[in-house]
Amino acid sequence: MSNEKLNIRIFDIDENDHSVPAEVLINILKHLQQSVFLVAMDAENSNFAERARPNIDIRKKYALKCNIPVSGSYALPLTLGDVSGDLFAQEKVSTVAQNLELSIEAIASGDVEGFNKIFHSCDYRNKFAESIKNLLPKAGQKWKVGFARISSQPKPEVILSATIHKHIQEMIRPVESEVVPQAVNGYLHAMDFAHKSITILHPVSQKGLECFYDESLEIELVEHRRELVQVTGTVVLGINDEIKEIVNVESIEAIDLSDFVIESIPFNDGMLKLKSPLVLKPILNDSKQLLCIEYENLGIDVFAFTREKLLEELQEQLAALWIEYAMEDDSKLTTSARELKRQLLLAFEEVKK
């Protein structure tokens, strides 16, 4: 009997360095292992609990083990499973490996229907999607993760990048949902584990805002105590439309102000490609609720509540600027507009499919 073989590859962190920050690697392995456990518990029809914690048997049978890294950006071979002590372990581990592969493929391609068919339980399905979301780079980050299952009939490597966040939101929350979750930033002020609630302090009003969360988020709560956090969930409004509380909390994350590294943006049937990567630093506005990016040389001035939405706004504005200035005749532009056109043409080139 043999274990299943997987491979992950982390690349585009530094083209000239076959290494990866320890924090990035640990985070990827942690959530990949959690994803394996979720697929395994669903495949074995384990009863779903809020914490979705695997029992000892699941942990032993479906453990990931790291092998010696090989060349290729940063490539790490993995083995999945312990097939000893169970007559049917080989078949079970192979099923889980296959379902893991199919699930990651579905998320990467945005195949909601195919993704839903893999899982028996919608609870395990949603937890799996959240776990994959947690191992992805944040919106605007350059690096990517390649995933492959090594088999007799290997498939192309699945590439997981920051663009996958949008697919995951669609998989967790149906498009036709009437309730649109909202992101609210605040300082984590108090935690009540007994009642599964936290209080965040609004940075401007200094008023406490109660949030009711799922028990599975408690680890994130402890990790981000005393930080400025972003809570995403269903907002309940008071009499004067002020935010009263947040229920059905989907995520609690530390505010990420790391650089956006832009190499290209979608445009028509192709893309606008940067001649050299554009590095943009997001900042928070005075209310601490909006992420903002301003870059005067290219006429960029965008803001949004989340990193994902900020990236969308940035791409849309750059595309609009290209049409309005770079593609316009000089005779129709003012002196300052012609300078902006010049900067855009220096920075970008249009690439068609």
C-alpha cells in the first residue's frame, strides 16, 4: 500500500530566490491540512459540529507529511494519509485525495455547480471554501500557489491566486441572497466566549459594537486581539440607521495594509500590461473604514471597504483612464490631460488575446 502524493509550489515571491517566508509557508500548510480534514470528514459522513474538529482517527489517517523541497520557485512534495491499520484505508485516502483535487479545481475555475456536487454536507463545503480562502494571497499580492496531485494520469497544476477570492464568495454565499454582508472595522475591545460575541470599538465614535460569531472563528479572535480588525457579517441597523450589531459573522481578520503589486489588468478581450510592476501602498481614511490608494502620476484615486473590492475599483479606474486619456487624440486633451496620457503610455502596453 502507498500514500497519495501531492505537490504545492509557491512562486512569484522573488523570481531569483527559491525560498519563501516561513509565515507564508506555515499558513498554506495549516489551511491545506484543514481542507484535507474537512474533505475527509465529509467523505466519511462525520456529524458536523460548529468547530468542525477532526477526531484522532481522521487526524492520523489523513495527515499531510512534508518531504524534501525541490527546485521550481519553492516546490514542496507532500504525502497524504496513513494507510496502515485499516483494510480499506487505501481506498478512503485515495477518495479524499481525488475529492480534494476536484474541489480545488472547482474553486479555481469558479465552477459552483461542480463544487456543490463533491460534498455531501453544505456545512463542510462552506468550511472547505473558507479554508482555501485563508491560504490564498490577499488581493493585490503578487505571489501564487500551485497545487497538483501526483497520479498515473496527472492533470495540469491548479494555480491559486488572489483573484480566486471572488469565486469563493460566490460559492459560500449564493448570488441571489437578499442579505449582503458588510465589512466594518474596529478595535477588538471585549470577547465573550460563552455567548459567542465580541465588542469592537468604532475608531471615530468610540462606541462599542456587538458582533455575534460562529465558534470556528475563535482562533482568529485570539490571534488578532487588541488589533484593528475587519468584521464581515450581516449588519443590524438602529433607529437612525446607525450600526447596532453584526450577526452571522463570516470573517474576522486583521486589517491588511500590505502593498498591492500590479502587473496587468483585464481590458476588453485582453489586458493592459505594466512595463514594470506597479507597487501601490493602501492606507486607511480618517474613519478607519475605507482602504484608499492614491497615485497622482497615473491619476489613481480609489477607495473601498475591503482589499478585494479595492482591487476591483483600481482595475476599473485604470481601464477607464486608458480609454479616456491614452486612447484619446491629443487635440482633444488639455495640457495636464496630455501629461497623464504620456504617463499612462509609459507605464502600460495593451496586449490583445
